[in-house]
Amino acid sequence: MTSAILYLGTCIVFYIIGIPLRKFMDKMKWLGPAQTVTVLCLVFTMGLRLGANKDVVDNLDSYGLYALVITIFTIVFSIVAVSIARRAMGIDRHGLMKNERLDLELEGQVGVIEEEVEEEEKGGFDRMTLFILIGVALGLGLGYFYIRPRFNYEAFEGGASLAITIELIILLIFVGLDLGLAGDVISNIKSVGFRVLVIPLVVEVGTLIGAALCGVFLPISLRESLAVGAGFGWYSLGAGLLMDAGMMTAGAISFMHNVMRELFSIIITPTVAKKIGFVEAVAAPGATGMDVCLPIVTRSTSANIAVYSFVSGFIMSMSVPLVVPLFT
């Protein structure tokens, strides 16, 4: 909860700071590149941390495989569930209702959005995704081959954890400024209305359906599979709750699954946003949609989708300590 307050507070403070800076929009073009650089630093640090973790690396052959399968199923079913819900609510692939789209068409903004998306799609494989993959791979390799044999992991873990926190705060400073400059967060929340609450519930349902299907054919029980999925991407709390309940196997799988969900979400979110839809980009991250993946979603979609991402991540984070115990 402390982290949630810290991240939320940072974003709100710099959103407020960004409002009077709207008159200097021409001088704030550095925000986009700054976010990109900080995202790449973050994913590199995360890869470094994972590569140096002996427990994660040593168990990749068994628990890691189960975690991978659960990750794929939960992400896919979350995206499918959100896609169905989006269409049912009459939202287009850019996250706009029909009336919102008409308003933007009158202002000439929809054409600009679509041209930008089409221009990016012409380039084939998303460059940001490629850069993220390279950053994670470099971090994993350096963590495994250099950090792990030379440094005490507990000491390194403390430093890496602090670095990730700092990088997240920097990212959320940029996100807050970006939202403040856009100046339409409040109006977006009002226009989104109940929809902003439907999306996290749909993501949770999709996640649990995917996890339940894995429990049918993986060599773990249905209860364990559902408990793993109920972490919703929050690897520290989800795994901790399971281990505290004596479910050590499920706890180990949960840790790796939620780490994978976070990493996979960072990697695939730009492509999901372009190829499937902006709102669907909120589905994969789960709980991390409010912090780690919020800048990725914002950079890959538009300012109004940041509302979906943050609220969805917040609600799912608050759901973890309520839903995980249901399966322990």
C-alpha cells in the first residue's frame, strides 16, 4: 500500500505541476524520448535482477515451464476478455466511444491518431518492443554471468530494488507531466465513467479462466493454478501469501509467473496496442498497469488510456490480498 501511495502521489503531484506548463508545450517535446530512455533503463535493471536470482534461474526447468504456460494463458484470455467487453460497450480500437470519436473527428484529431498508428505499422516489428527485448536480454545475461558469481545476492537485491523504485518514480514524474500537459484527465474519467471499473473486473475474470484451464493439464491442482493466477502480476505479494499459507510449490510458481507476466507485458504491450486495440493494452499488465507498465501503456496508446491502466492496476492490486486467500 505504501508503494501505491508513493506512485499515485508522484503522478498526481507532477500532473498538477504539468498543468501550468501547457503554455510551454513546444519546449516539452523531450518528455517522449526521456520516457523511452527511462523505460529501457528499467527493463535492463529488471533483467539484471532476475539473472542474478539463483532461485529463479535454478528452477526454470520445471516450475519455470509451468509459470510460462500459466503466463501465456492468463495474458491471452485477459486480452480476449477485454476485447469482447470493449466491443460490447461500443468502444473502438482507439479507446473511443462513438460520440467521443465524432467530437474528435470534428476537431480533426482522429485522423491524426490513425495516421500515426498506420505510419508505425508500416515499419513492421515495433522498434520499442525490439529495444525492450534487447534491454531485458542484456540484463539477464549480465546478471547471470557477471553479477551472480561475483556479488552477494542479498546485497545486490537491495541495490537493484532501490534502483527500480527510483526508475519507477522518474517514469511516473514524466507520466504525470505528460498527463498534465494533455489537460484532459478529469474529462476522460468523466467520459469513461463505469467503463473504467468494468475493465479490471474483466481482466480478473479472463486471468482466472486462463489459470483454471492450466490447472486441467498441468501437474498441479486446480486450486494451486487459480491461486497462482490470482497474483494478477504482483509477484511479491502473490507469492508471499501462498508461501505464508504453506503452498511452497504454488508460491515458487507464482513468483516466476508474475515476474514473467510483468516482463511479457512490457514486451508485448506496444504490439497489442497497435494490432488489437488500445484498451486491450491494459489487459496483459494486470496489477502492474498502475506502476511498472503504466508508462509503457501510455507511450503505446494515448493519454485517455492511462486512466484505464492506472485504475485497472490499482483495483487489481487491491484485489490480490482478497482473491488469493480464496484458493489457499
